[in-house]
Amino acid sequence: MDVQPAAFLRTTLPLDLSCLDELDSGRYHSIWLPDHMVSFWPDSLWTPEFTDLATASPSPHRHLDGMAVAAAAAVLTSNVSLATSVVDTVRRHPALLAQSALTVDHLSRGRFILGLGSGETENIVPYGFDFAKPVSRFEEALQVIRLLWESHGPVDFDGRFYRLEHARLDTEPYGGRFPPIWIGASGPRMLEIVGRYADGWWPAGAWTPDHYADMLAAVRQSAERAGRDPLAITPCFVQVCLIGEDDAALERIVRAPLVASFLLQVSAHVLRGFGFDHPMGEDWGGFHDLNPATLTRERILGFLDKVDPEAILAVVPHGTPGQVARIIKSYVDAGLRVPKILDYSAMAGLEFSAASAVNVRRTEDELLALCEGQP
């Protein structure tokens, strides 16, 4: 079975590019680079009171520009593809994205993947950007990028959100091929857009293998309606999981405040589907509502007091490397081909963070062994 894991390259300080040789060795399909202004962890939790990670870094929000780090990685690697995971189309004008993507693709000699999404509140609203109609804005941004890439000479565009007048982008694509566009999407309208425009797809959340399969089917149906080859869209996924040596380790991991805070990224609607009330209330929208700077210590204490560890375990695959690999294999059976195993146990503290990389690699090995020889 043609399955190959992806790797993450952290784009936060301290920046460590020394790992690139290993990531460029052929083991990984691609390296995924986040592009954030703000992390998902609330400021009020990032203190020594709640985590010893705060003794190692003064802030969880020490982010660097994901496109700039991709450019650096492009000249320090030779083989592996590089993907932004993901850049939103609100903070960056699509004309700038179109040019930047071509730039990094030339620097990498054709190995860049432009990963795009419609954005999250935390990276947009605090900075004064207009976050109205994000899906419509996103689709129009894709139209502008494609128009600039594929047109010869000046072009005009009069859209709802963007306007071009005698605009041009004469930079030719590397090797005659434009960078692939991968899109992060889960909602019905976004999945429809994926089918029409994308070369690869990540769900912003897939809570069961059946859920993943249903979303992938919607993407492929959209591609068929658009006259595109549905099998040419690469199915990917950032699989958040909790990996521990045994049940005792998992018991400690799941009770760590920063691990519990993962539920802030999950909507009340999703959690109800697993039989749990959301600690933030019945209207909580998950990562779309999350703004870490505005969650006060009092509200976080109330949240932590209401968190049921079983709710975390219900939505996050967990166990030993072998157990987690078998869960991810069920997503592979649902159509996944490029998994990134993201071990959230690293947020349980310095002890678990130190073990996380080894546990992820063991899980990757177990997964590849399960997939070996299957059609």
C-alpha cells in the first residue's frame, strides 16, 4: 500500500534546522511547516503553575514566518517536498502568495507545496484583518492565484474581496509546473472547493475513520463534477494522538493541563457526538472560536475543573506506538495516504516531550509494517 508519513518542521523559536538532513533522507513524503502568529495554547496556561514547559520557553507564541522558513529549508534540502500547513488567505494577499510560492518552488527546484486554509480567529482578528465570509474569500483568493499563474501578460479581476488592474506575474513556474496546492478543509463548502481546485487535502478535523472516508468521498465527488481526476488529489491528515509507554504514562499524560486544552480546539457539536458536554459550553465552536489571549486564568480554571479525561481519550487516538499505529491504519483503510503523526503527549511536560520524537518514529515504523504488502 502506497503510504508514506510526513514530518513537521517547527517554525517557532528556538529554530532548529539541524534535523533537515534526517528529514531529507527519503523516509518522509514531505515536510510540513506551520504558519501561525499565535499558538492554540492559552497564555494563562503557559506558566510554571500548569506546565514545566514554561520554564524552557517564555511563550508558546514565538512563531517565525512559515514561508520564510520554507525558503530556508528549500536550500538546505535536496529531495523531500516542503509544504506549508497551512497559510491562510486573509493575512497574505493572494498575489503575494502566488509570487512567494513560485519563489520557494524555484529555491527548492520544484519541491514546494502551497498548503492553504481559510484561517482561524486567533491569527486574524487580533491583528485587525477582516475575517468576514472566510470561505467565499478563500475561494476568490484561489481564483486570483490561479489567474496570475496561468495568464500571460497583465490581467484584470474585479471580485468581491480582491481587485486586479493590469496586474502581472511573469515569473515562470519551475520546470514548467506550478506548485501543487493542498487545502485544509472539513466543512461541506470547503470540501467542494477542494475538489475543484486542490492537488492535496487535509481535514481540519477527522474524528473517526468513517468521518475521514465521508469527507474524502465528498472531495472526490466534487472533483468528478469539475471534470478532474479525483484520484489525483492526495489524501493527507495531521493525526493528533497521545503516545505513551503504558497505561500509567497515559494516565499522567491525559491529566496534564496543556493536553486537556486540546479540547479547546474541538467544537461542542463534535464532543456531543461522542457523548460529552463541552467544558466551554454548548455553543463552543472549537478552534474557530479560540483566541488564547482572551481566555483568562479564571475561565481556564473553570474549564480544567470540568474536563473529563475520558472525553479527551474519546476524540484522540491513544496508546502505545503499536496501538496508535493500528488506529491510524484504520484511517489508511479509509483512504489516507500521507499521515503526519502529531504526538500531543509532548505537551504533558518536559519528561514526555523528550520521549515524543522516539515514540513518533516507532509509531511510523509500526504503521509502515502494517501497510507493507497490502494492495
